[in-house]
Amino acid sequence: MPKPRTEPARAAHASIEPERTSVTVAEARDLILNSVDPLGSETVGIQAAQGRVLREELLSTEEIPPHDNSAMDGFALRAEDVTSVPTELHVVEELPAGKRSQQKIGPGEAARIMTGAAIPEGVDSVVMVEYAEASGDRVVIQQPVTRGQHIRPAGADVRPGTRIAEVGDLLRTPHVGMMAAIGRTTVRVCSLPRVAILATGDELVEPDRLVSDGRIASSNSYTLQAAVREIGMEAIYLGISPDEPEEIENRFRQALRCDAVISTGGVSVGDRDWIKQVLAGLGGQMRLWRVNMKPGAPLAFVMLDETPVFGLPGNPVSTLVAFEQFVRPSLLKMAGRREIYRPVESAILTETYTKPAGRLHFVRVTLERDASELRATPTREQGSNLLLSMVHADGFAIVPGELTEVVAGTRVPVQRICSPELRSEPGF
């Protein structure tokens, strides 16, 4: 029978120590983000381009609009034919959008034209249909005409060589529309990380296997999958590993096929917390282990060759807080994003908050705007096991480690966790 791998795992752990065992939030953030880089590039179709980061300059090869066209429904004519009003003209053609005239409009003539239709040869103005009375092939112009009115010239929007977006720009909805307008159906973008997610713990079961046997649902597994998908990346779920070093190692070997790995549980100091030992045994470089914050202090960050591994704590709120502060911005950076941080705003704390000195606290709060003031109210209890508090929270009030009390009415920085906006700086 093969020898269990428990002893080698312990030995590996003993020989490899993290570069930093306990750091501030800012130090941990800098250390982690300085360890990851944007991935390579790939070509995607126009329908997959939104939300991706450009890896090539996007230039127009076309003129938009491609020809002079009408800005209104009305009549295309020569301004010199309308020297006084009313003036009657002969309607020689009708031009819907998408049809180009094959004839030149002569003196005393007009063409009925629709918005967007190409301006026929020989005319220089359009009169709105509201200022014309048509009957059969005759039209009476009721308003004076200015040369060039209601005509959109070719190239008024875009000319060949116009820069639509630069390398590093985030492709938004208007960019996709411009790509279509100039006939671009593919574009080179930064690759998106494929993120492996692994839960560990004998106490965990999948949600559909809950029975009254003392075990709990692995909610973190599904929280993390949702959090990864929320930022447009692929989550590869590797299931729940029992607290056995050999099995944990097997799961991590599978996970390393991805660009980043997130595990949850097993990073504390218990007898069956194997994550750090297993990662060290795989040759991982432990960069840090613990962060001076609450919740979410136990945090293992390991680099396995070029693959970042985030060992998050097992309590559900701790997992989410650690993901928000360190994993989310790292994955966005790997996807080439410049704006990677949640926005931070100033708010008035509505209730006094007390804590021991030493650790920075992320206090779950609800936010409400009263007149021009943003007010932050702590959710009921702040235990790291209370997942429902995250359902109710709009953000985290940030209380520095050295403080022991923040009295009601004090302004505090609040990191919004429900805002779609991002910033290029952390804000605290």
C-alpha cells in the first residue's frame, strides 16, 4: 500500500515560509497586484467584443456616412430654384433609405427623399416634409431654403484613418456599434482568465446533498463562481475536496490548467488545514499568509510558476471580503483592465462602531442618501459567518486598524460593492 503523502506535505511546509506572514491591506494589495500581469491576446468576433480590452489600435478604413445623405424626410432640391415662396417643383423620383439615385436632378425638379437616403446628383438642400405640399408629381415649397440645409455630408462622423480606440481601451457598447459601421467583424483583445475554484473541507457538501448529518452546504463554491462570472470570466468548478493532502494535491494539479486558482477553506492553523502545505509541496512560492484585517485575515497567496493561487478563508463573509479586496482586482488586471477597483465614497456613519485596536475593519453597511449626504448604517451583526449580512450590504465602511471607536456622525470612507463603476486607484 502506498505511503500516505501527509508527512511529505508537512515537511514541505516546514521548509518554505511566506515572504510576508502578516501585512496591512495596502501592502497585501500591492504585493498581489505586482505579482500578476495581463494575459496574452486573442481574436474574438464582434459579438464577443463588448467588455474586452483592446490589444490593437482600432482605426476606421471607411467613411461614415459613406455619402451625403438626408437628415430629414422631405424633398431634395436646388436652393437656387427657391428664390421665393411658395415655389412649385416637379417631383421626378422617390428615394427611400438604401436606394441611390441613378439620375441627376435638374432645374425646377425635386426628389422625394427619406432620412438616410443618399443625396442625388444636382441638388444641394433638403426641405422638411412639413414645409412642403405634395400632390402627384408636383410639390409646393412653403419655406425659404438655405443651401446645404438638412444634408449630412460624407465623412461627417468618421473618415478613413480615424482612431476609434487605442490599445488598452475597454470596448464599450458604442465601440461595438462603430466596429459594425466600418465593417469590422473581429478584433484583437486581451485574453480573459480561466479561473479554477476549489472548496476544501470534510464538513462541506453540495447544496443538493444537504441532510441532517452535521455537514453544511458549500456556499462559498457558488459565491465565488458567481463573483468570477460577474466580471465576465469563466469559472471552472472543481468541486469539494476532503481534508486529505493527496486529494487536495490532485485537485490543485487539475486547477493549474487554468490561469488563476481560488480555493476556500484550509488556510488557517488547524490540524487539517492543508492548503499551504500542499501548495508548498507543489513548488509554490508563498508570498503572504495573513493580512491585518477583519473579516478575512487568513489569506494565502502563492505563485506556482506564473499562476496565482488565492487561498481564501472558509467563513462566507471572509471569503467575499478577501475576494473583493484582492482577487477581483487581480483578475481584472489579468484581463488587461486599467480600472480595477470598486469606487470609494465618503459617508456619514449613523451608528457608533467600536472595535479592538490592531486590524483594519471592513464594516458591512447599507447606504442611503439624505438630501446631499450619503449615510452608512452598519448591518446588524458583523460576524464573518453571517452571509445574509452581505445580501443586505451596499458597501464596506473602512475603519483603520489604529482606531477603537468611530462615533455616530463621523465621516468614513465606504467602498461600494454594488456599483458597476470602477476606478484606477484603490481609494483607501
